[in-house]
Amino acid sequence: MNNSTMLKKATYHLWTFTISKLIASFGSQVYSFAISFYILQATGSAKSFALNLICNVLPRTIAAPFAGYIIDKYPRKRIAIISQIATTLAIGGLLVVSVTSGLPLTAIYITTCILSLTSMFSSVAFTSSITGLVDEARIQKAMSLNQMSVSFAAIASPAVGGLLYGVISMPLFLIFYMAASTVAIFLDATMNFTLFASQKAETVERSKESMWQGMKAGVSYLKLQPMLMTIIWIALLVNFLFSAYQVGYSFILIEKLKMLSQHFGFTEGAFAVGMLLLSIYLSIRKEIKFPLLVSKRGILIMGVIMGSATLPLLFTMSYNIMFGYYILLQFVLGVCIVFVNTPTQVMMQKQIADEFKGRVFSLIETVAMALSPLGMVIYGFLYDIFPAQWVLLLSSGLCVSVVLILLRPTVIRKVHPEMTMEKTVKKSAEAF
């Protein structure tokens, strides 16, 4: 296949991948919205709702390291398609149960566990295949379009779900999700996941190493990559500390400041809009030169935003000013999260050896999620004991400190040695 044909195929991959992700994400989020409403309306129990959330997080956290090994050992296209087929069958099973015997919570929880696993396999398989699907020059564009499709689904799905929930029955919701998932299967089947993959990656299936040896090799590879170890530590600590904001934001706005539910919804929407607009911007601009430095600045701003969320508790504000303030805060937070995630993911796509990508990305996902549930429980207790503003301000200070220590200038220069060269060149030019 000549270079021109490969680039045309890569362009096809870029848009097919985006459309597939958009359709699957939109269907998944409309389904999640409908199921959440159904559980709360059917039981009136926050515990039942929380158990469904646990069924979504816990299976993928436990299975992610094993998934990484499987994704590196077997063809990723096959794994992505099988995962999407399993999603369709799981929803089909729930549809049959709902038509024949109603919709018991046990069936919902089992389906949520299955969907958690299939979405994790599909997500990691696609993330690990980006460098095989598109040319190196458009990796940032691919990652940005991926984020854009997820953000658009996050904005549109609650609105669509809210409009449809009172009009159509739960079986029709399930049929809608099955149709979306089926379309995604056919789109995924048309892509060549190894278009730009190295020969080593293509032959990895023939490796005879056991699962334990494969997982051990993945950990050993990580230990030899200081940049990846730094990213893992930051993901672990920042995600834990940011649980203070995840728990505290709703608590402060709804319980302390008595914000109206529709206005609270607007602030949540501003977050998704910020992510969407920044994703569009990154998809059309040239690749970011020093991704780790940009990510450092983004996390520092996120830490400041965490502390800034307490201002209406410390100073008197009118309701309208407070409402506008939180819309701005959430919008900037959405922008920062994309600025942190996308450049870092592009850098990892280029630096991680293709035969280790599944294991590395799944391990990072496991680490990123590992302490979040624990953080939510701990901060839930802390908000009951201490004033919300002090919990958030302390967590904000710790978040900023962690970033300043782990991403100190010497670490940044080690990852991006070209920064020092640029400064030297500039000084030489100024001297003349």
C-alpha cells in the first residue's frame, strides 16, 4: 500500500472512529440516564442507585490489568468488535427480561457489570490502537476528536434522555441502545487497526508467555519509564484529592447554597461545553510542543479552581452572581481537564512501545480509578464533620503541592530536554 493510499485510509479511520465513538457514547449515556431515573423512581433508594454506580466502577477496576495483557496478546480489532457485540447482547438480554418479567434490580446490576467490562475492553483496545489507525502527525487530532465525541454525548444525552424518558417505555430505550451499538460494530469492522503498526506489534499474538509473565513484563516496562511512573503517581494522588471537589461541589451548591436544580444542571453543562470547545480547538491546532509542561499548568489551575469553589461560602454573593461564578468555574475546569489529558495521551501514544500499550493504558486507568471510590467515602465523612470550605481549601493546597513536587522543573526538563536547547538558542540570538 503506497503512502497516499495509507493517508486516505487514515483519514477514513479518523472520522469513522469518531462517529463510532459518538454513537456508542451517546447510546451508553442515554441508557445510563434512563436506568438511573428508573432505579430512583422504582425504589426511591439512594443505596440502590449507589450500588449500580459501584457495579459500573468495581468490575473494570479489578479486570483492567488482565484486560491489558489480553489486548496486547490478541488482535485489538477483534477485541473491540467482540466487546461491542457483547454490549449489544447484554442489552438484548435485559430487553428480553424487561418484556417477559419486568425489570428486576438484579438484572440491571448484572447488565451494568457486563457493560462496565465491555466498555473497558473496547476503550483500551481503541486507545492502544491509535498509532495503528492514524499517521503520527494526526495523533493529537484523533485524541481530540475522541474527547470531542464523548463531550458532545455528555451534553446532549441528558437532554435527549430527559425528553424521551416520560414519553417512551424502558424497552424502547433498550432497543435504541442496541441499534446504536450495532451500528458501532459495523463501523469498527471496516477499520484496519494495524495500518501503521510495527511488525513487532503484528506478531505479538504468537508470543507464548503466560498471563502472569505478560503482566509482570508490563510492570517491568513501566519501571524503566520514569515519565510514565511520574504520570501514574500524579494520576493516583490528584484523582484522590479531586474527590474532595467531586463530592463537595454538589454538597456546597445544593445543600449549603440552595441552588435550584435546573441552575445546578446548567453549571454541569458548562463543564461539558468547556471540554467540547477545547477538544475542537486541539483537533485543528498543531501538536502541543511540551505536553507535560502544559499538563502541569492545567492541574495547577484545577487545584486553584478547587479552592475557588469555596468563595461564595466565605464572601456574600447575590444568587445571580453566584450562579454565573460557578458556570465560569465549571467551564474553565472542563477546559483544563482536556488540556491535561489530551497532550499527555498524545505523548504516551508516541513513547510507549506498541506491544505494551494495552498493559500500560489499562494499568494507568486502574490507578486513576483505584483511589477515587475511597476518596469519595473519606471526603463524604469529612464534609459531615468539618466545614466544607476548609476541607476544599486544604485539598486544593495539597493538590498544588503534589504537582509542584512531582512535576518540578528538573523533571520537566528531563522529559523535554529540547526546552533547555530552545532557551540556549534564544540567549545566543539575544547576545548577537
